[in-house]
Amino acid sequence: MAGLLMLCHFASAYRQKEVFVYSESMKKDVPATVITPDGYWKGRNYPVVYILHGYSDNHIDRWTYDGHLGRLADRYDVIVVVPDGGFSSWYFDSPVMPEYKYETFVSKELVSFMDKRYKTLADKSGRAITGNSMGGHGALYVAIRHQDVFGSAGSMSGGVDFRPFPENWDIAKRLGTIREHPENWENNTVINMTHLIQPGMNIIFDCGTGDFFYEVNCNLHKKLMEEGVPHDFYQRPGEHNWPYWYNAVKYQFQFFSDRFKN
């Protein structure tokens, strides 16, 4: 029995691995967790789902510690990547802090690393990106700005319009204060980027009705409807917490899986 337990532990550790990706733009190694599906070594190439964590979390926090994403990787036969986005990067290339270039890291350096080191479907049709809270903003932000890289994008309880929250979550550290640099806040909030969305981009986002980001997500949905941009938007009872995200991510994976070209 002890030998069996050791074997199971080894197999789990083998499928979930911490890697370090050198960022030329930030001149540092950035850690990420990579989860491969069961049977990964059978010789085919796999779609990749990138998941961006929220404010104050990291690449080894709640998304990866209990096997939750591993089960989804197996069910949908995909590779899952959770990069470390810093404590509060918001996944910008910060206009006021040149050492913060997490947009470049995620959209170019991390994707390049994965395509070189893993058996990926190295095309936007085989890449999706999503995230929760800060990461929900980051996923839509990065995907909209790099539609040649990501074919599908999602958000769970995302801060898709952070202008109503000028004092929160270190956003002012990354963009400058809204009073001194209003253009940074206008140009980098997702809700003001919808005009950039091109036909063929697959979008899904959701938010709990008890979430402090609920109103801004509803506003994004309304704007996309007015502009005729296809998307899936879900609202269900829930708050800004892990029970909501653990439930929401299942629907996001199903959405992405339906649109991957294997």
C-alpha cells in the first residue's frame, strides 16, 4: 500500500510541474505551474488553457493546490498553465513602472516557452485564456490586444471596468493615479476596448450577482450587445470567492473545448 501511495504521488507531481520562464522584457525568471492531461505522452499535440490568478494570489495558490485543474485537464484533454502574475500586476505593460511588463510576458514569452517545450497546438485556434478577478480583466485585456495569439478568452468575476475603484488593488501603482493619468485608466480598461474585437474571437464571461464587480460585468455585456459582438455572458447567484470560481471554471473549460480545433 505504501508503494502504491508513493507511485500515485509521483504521477501527480509529474503531471503538475513548476517551471521558470525567463522574461527578456522584465529581465527575470517568472514561475508558472503547468498541468498536463493524463496520457500526455501519447504523441499528439494539445490545446492550452492559460489561467491568470487574481490580486494577491500566485501561480501555486488556490487554482493548483487540490487537483481541481488537473481533473479538468483530464476531462477536456488540454494542457493548463497558471503563470505568476505578480501580487498586483493587473497584467499590464505598466506605463509608469517599466519593470512591469506582464502583458508582454503572457502574450509572447510564456506562449513561446510553452510552444517550444510542450506538445501544444501552436495556433490561436488551440489557445484560450481566462482568469478570476484581476486575472479576469487580464485575460480579456491580453486576448483583445493579441487576437493573433488567443482564439478564445474568458473572465470570471473580472474587473472589466476598474475606473469605479480608483483606490483599490494597487491599480494606481501600475497606471498612475486616475487624477494624474486619466488617459491610462481610459485606455487600459477592458470595457473601453470592445471596438478592437474582431470577428471570430470567442468570448465568455460571468459574474455572481452578489459580487462587487457584478455591475461592471453587466455593463460590458450591454455594450457588447449594442455593438453586435458575439459572446456568452452568465450571471448566477454568487460572490467574489473561490466557491463561485470553482463552479464557474467548469463552464469556461466546456466553452473552450467546444471551440478548439484538434
